[in-house]
Amino acid sequence: MDGGKRVWVPHTTEGFTLGRIVDIGADTISIEPFNAPGTIINSLYDRTFPAEEYDNKDVEDN
């Protein structure tokens, strides 16, 4: 995963939240959630999932 990429990370109340990678550490990835700018969530590598790059899709992809 590269810095600045969009990812899904676990969230305590929402299940998962969408954010972008701000730092990649040895054990965790630091994510800035889009719904809470300025805050950082540290997530384990195996609990961080890539998100689609673009929000404006023309059709559903099932």
C-alpha cells in the first residue's frame, strides 16, 4: 500500500471507515479518516483494506 491511497480501516463505532494513508510504520499504518480530518487511526496491516480510487462510477460492478 502506498502513502495517500484510499483504504478502509476498522472503526470502533462504525465498523469500518474510509480514509487515506498518511504514514506507513513497521507494524501499523496511520490513516486520516475522511469523516474526521486531523485525527489519526493506527491500523494493523492485516486489518487495512484497499478502497476504490474513484467515487464517481457510471455503473454498479456487483
